[in-house]
Amino acid sequence: MNEMNVKTDVLLIASVMTIFGVMLIPGEISAEINQITVTPINEKVSLEETITTMNVPLDNKLPWGFVKGEASDVAERYPIIIQFYKGEDPVHFAQVDAKGDGSYEYKFRVRNLDSNTGEFVNVFEGEYTVKIYKVIPNTSDFA
């Protein structure tokens, strides 16, 4: 196995372990990683794109959802970009900073109370594609 394949395999395994992406509480709302792509930007950093599918049931009663990633190797001074799509239509974008250990979390409303009617309104409902972008440092043999 050549060094490029080893690097790709390590990045894929690390990404799956560190990104498992979109989670909502409790378990009936689900997320599944569909694809992870690493694209070199220059000799120092690459862009890691993780695409997940988020499913929010129509009968959801919970107000909050979150996207989080565990400690990982994130390039300093680059934010994590999170994009939500319903089909091909963009519905919500966010930008968060990584903590010192490379972990991150973005909390968002899934359900709101309409103050005019007193009724709950689902902000997210059904299936969404979520794209998470991180800038990661290259190893010396990757460039």
C-alpha cells in the first residue's frame, strides 16, 4: 500500500470517528455519514468535506438539534462551515470555531413556539443533506 493510500485511509477513519456529524436528541432522529472527501488546497492544508443525511420525524417534539465533531486535527484559524439542504435547496448555514482540541458543536432550533398563535412550529422536518467543511493540516508526505 503506498503512502497516499495510507494517508487517505487514516483520514477517512479519523473523520468517521471524529465527525459523526448530525445528532439530535433522542435517538429517533437519525444521521448517517454518506461521504467524506479530502481536497488539497496547497502544500500545508486540505479541505475535508463530510456529507451526511439528517432525518427529522414529522412528529418530533424536541426543540434543539446539534452538529458536533470530536477532537481532531483542524488547521488553526479556519472555522468549520455547516450547510443544511432540503433536496437541492439551501435552508440553513452556520460557521463555528473549533475548540483547542479540534472538537466543535453547533446547536440549532428544530422546533419553535409561535408567540402569536401559541402553536409549535417545526423548523426542520423530513430529510436533509448536511455538508460539513473543515480545513485540515496536511502531513509532510501528502502535498
